[in-house]
Amino acid sequence: MLAGGIVGKTDAFDQMPPHRQSQILENMQVEMKAQLSSPQKPEPSFGCEDARRVKLPTLLVEGERTLPLIVSMDDALLGCLPGSKRQILPGATHALQLENPGKFNEILLSFLSRPRHTP
């Protein structure tokens, strides 16, 4: 259900290669064990004031088909993160680094190779 919710396709998990399914299931077991064995605490919030303290350029990468909820979170971050930039990976969902790792790496390496300017 989580994979389907992230990419907007109910059969997303079923379409993944077996090694990716195993990796996700293993990670979920570790995550669930950690959640169930720790005392219940509210998640710390991260707001605009926190984001404004980030002093390094930040890249937000979205897939062209990233779900609107995630895009709206990125919109809010862009308004709060000084020196932030958005890049869109054509044809991809939120699982963009898996769907098109070559183009994702190209976008990331281009961002990392720019001269660093702190805001």
C-alpha cells in the first residue's frame, strides 16, 4: 500500500523486481520493530523557521508525475529554504531514482558540481 501511495499506482509493489520487494520488506520489518519497541513520542515538527536555518543550497527533485500532495510540500519548502532549487524528472513518479537512475544521477551531479554559493 505504501509503494502504491507514493507512486500513485495500486500495483506498484507487484511491478517491482523481486530484489527491490525484498529490500522494502526488510526495511519495513526494521522500521516496524523500531517503532513498536520505542516509547510513543510525537514526531518532532520541522517548520519553515527550521528550514531557514539551512545554509547550503538545496535541491528538491520531483518526478513529473509526483503526487500533488508531495509537490505541495516541496512548494512550501522552496519558499522557506534559502538557495533551494527544484528539478523535475520527466515521466517519473516519486520513485524517480529507481525509475530513471541515469537521469536522476545527471540532475544530482549537475547540482553538486555547481560553484557553491551560500545564501
